[in-house]
Amino acid sequence: MRDEEEELPSPEELIPLSQSLITPHLAIAFDLRSTYHRKNGSSGHPLPQTTPIQANSSAGDEPARTLKRPRLVWTPQLHKRFVDAVAHIGIKNAVPKTIMQLMSVEGLTRENVASHLQKYRLYLKRMQSGGGNVGESDRLFASSPVPAHFLHPTGRQSSDHFIPSFVPMAATLTHQQFLHRQTPAVNFTSQANNNGKVMEQSLFLARQSQHQPVLIRPSSLHLQSRVANYAEDLESGAKTVLTLFPTRQD
DNA sequence: GACAAAATAT
DNA sequence: CATATTTTGT
């Protein structure tokens, strides 16, 4: 009995993370790529919310564009969002750009999606051949159910895949939220591999925490509420407007 | 050093 | 945009 997996991220995921994006300068200045041992035994700072830095409120606070941003880690939640986006768009129209737009995850680049999409397609292909036989490798992909149409190029792509109650995606999330703040208690039910062997649910989050080069500088609490991110009509005439929930309806 | 994941190049 | 190759992290 699988409970209806809500597409809406749990509150944990929507934690009003303070840090929005890594400030380029800080990232470079600190340059803690490796050799960064956080041996904060006791307190540590699970939530850098205080000590608001002045940031760059003046100018140039542009999200590290054109700068080397840290390696993106695809968490199950993020992947879920990815799958969700693809499902809504339709496997045919599921191109990196469109997917990226629908995901509305700030900081997520088209390249990120493209790369992931490539791997995902390989996974789907592998699954069709292997017959659901997934290896330990695909644990990430296995964490999210694969919509039927994905394995079913029935010819119709984005026609009949209706969305029950159409749960819109949350507002723009920073990839930082996925990278860091993610609650380690991600209890995603392992529905696929029920071979009695429960995979580690620690996920990369755990190991991520100890080596993520990402700057964890307490940023100010400026929440980027630029939630004006909806998908434009990507379909033929059909205007698929996503209503973001947090945006107070006009 | 092998492997997987993500990035980058074609 | 898709695919191939390379880099990077575990």
C-alpha cells in the first residue's frame, strides 16, 4: 500500500534557507574545495542562519553566473522534481530547457538537467531490458517511481497524461537547499527494492556533509522570493501555466 | 585503482 | 538537443 506520494516537497525541503546562492567572491576567497575538515564535534552549525552578512546588496549579487559553481548533487528530492517535470511536460517535450524551466530550481542550469536527463534515459533503457532489474547503482533513480509513459512511447506524448489534482511545484528552490539543508532524515520508502535488503537511507547527504566544498557562509535572510517562474506555453497553443503556491494569487 | 556521478566537449 | 568523452568524487 503505497501512500500517494505527494509531489510537494515536505516542509523540510522548503526550509527558508538563509543562504541563497554562494557569493562568488566568498566562494573564491575561501576556496575550500578539499582539505576542509569540519571537525565541529559539538555544536557545529546545522543551520547557518545568524550572522547576516551584508552580502552584496548594492550590485553584482548576480548568482555566480559564468563562475564555476560547485558540483551539483542530485538528491532524491531533486530527482523527484525532475521526474515530475518530465511527466508533466510529456516525454516527448521533455528537453533539458523545458525541464529546467518547469523545475524552477534556481541555480539549476540547463547543462545540469541535460546531463541528468542523459543518465536517466540510460536508466530507463536499462530498465526495459533488464526488466526492472536495477543494480545498486541506480539507487537514486529507483527512489522515484517511473511514470508509465516513460517506458511507453505510445506515440502520444503529452496528450492523455493528465495530472491528478495537478500539484504544482513549489516555488523556486535554490540548489543550495538541496545541497546542504536537506534534512538527513529523508525517509523515502524503498518501494522498488523490496528484496528485504534495505538500502542505506543515509544517501549522499551524509557523505556530502563532510566534503561539500560549498560555501557555508551565514548569509543574510534575504529570501529570494522571485517566484515568478512559470512555464510558458511550451506546447502547441496550450498554455501550461503553473500556479505556484506561495505566490499570493493576484 | 575501480566505479559512479556530474561536467564538459562534440 | 543528443550523445560521447572527460573530469571529478567516493
